[in-house]
Amino acid sequence: MTGVNLSAQVIEFLGQLAPEPRKTLRIALRRLEQEKGDIKSLEGKLAGYQRLRSGSHRVIFARKVRNGRPEIDCIFAEHRSLVYEVFTAALALQKHPRE
């Protein structure tokens, strides 16, 4: 079984959802432990990341190996209409912080 780690942003996003979408997304995140779900590798500027689809929500994650054990770091979650644009902008800020 793969360990799944949720960032503070993902936890906060879950807390803001209505009960039914929250339940659906939590189930999708639990299934991710068994490498199951609607998973897709991302391309272009987001190459190296993957996404988990749950209804109209997306979770961007990266696979890591820590202490010889596979883990998934869920980094960012948002509605499908915003997730890629906002995450790409956040990555750009990390690579080029304001001076």
C-alpha cells in the first residue's frame, strides 16, 4: 500500500467542500493508496506531476520514495476549471520568487 500525504492546501480545500463532494473526494483519496482511481500523468509545464479526478475536482500529486517506501504527496486541489492554471502559476512563483 502506498502512503498518501495531504498538503495543508488540500486539507483546507476538503474542509470547504459541501458534504457530498467532500465524501466523494475523500473516498478517491483513500483509493489512491491502492493506486486506483481516475489518474492521469500531466504534460508540458506540469510534467512529472499527476492528477486525480473526482467529479469536478482535481488533486495534483507527485510520487516519491521515502525510506524505501512509495508515497504520494497530494500537493494541490481545486475545481477543474481552475486547478491547472492556479497550480502552474504557483510553481512559477516558487521558481522565480520576488526579490
